[in-house]
Amino acid sequence: MAKRKRTKARRDVMPRPGASDREVAEFWETHSVADYWDELEPAELRKRHAPRRVVTLRLDPQVVDALRALARRLGMNYSALARLWIAERMRDELHGGASKGG
């Protein structure tokens, strides 16, 4: 059986990165991914977080300064560090893992 020489058919250009969801949907409604397989690249997906609720905490200035300094040393935002610590402590308390010091 002789090999068939594959000729590239003229194709429409795929939607550009950053195209709207509508543009992408309209394109793929009328095109087959099989025709564009050689042009596809792995996509990087980002996890969407649930919306956060703003909470106000009143802290002593020294505590805020220390929190900012620690966060800076760890290379992170101080509010992210505070959220992390609160979440860790809550997890420990809820799962009975917090040890009572003494």
C-alpha cells in the first residue's frame, strides 16, 4: 500500500491568545480540533478562588510591624501571611491537632 502524501489544506487562523470566550466558542463551533492538532499547545489553567470576604482586624502597631517584617523575610504579602496563619490554626483547632502548651 503506497503512502499518501499529506497536503496541508488552507485553514482559518485559530483565535489569538486572549481572545474572548465568545470568539473562541464561535471558532470551534465551525472547526474541528483534529485539523489544528499540530498547532495546539498545553494550556496553563489557573484555579479560581472563591470570592473573599473583607474582614477588619484591629491590631497593635507593633504586631502589624512585626507581621510585615516577617512576611517580607518570607517573601510574601503580610495579609497573605496572616490569612495563612489563621487558616492553619483553624484547621488545627477543627481537627483536634492543636496541642495545648504547658
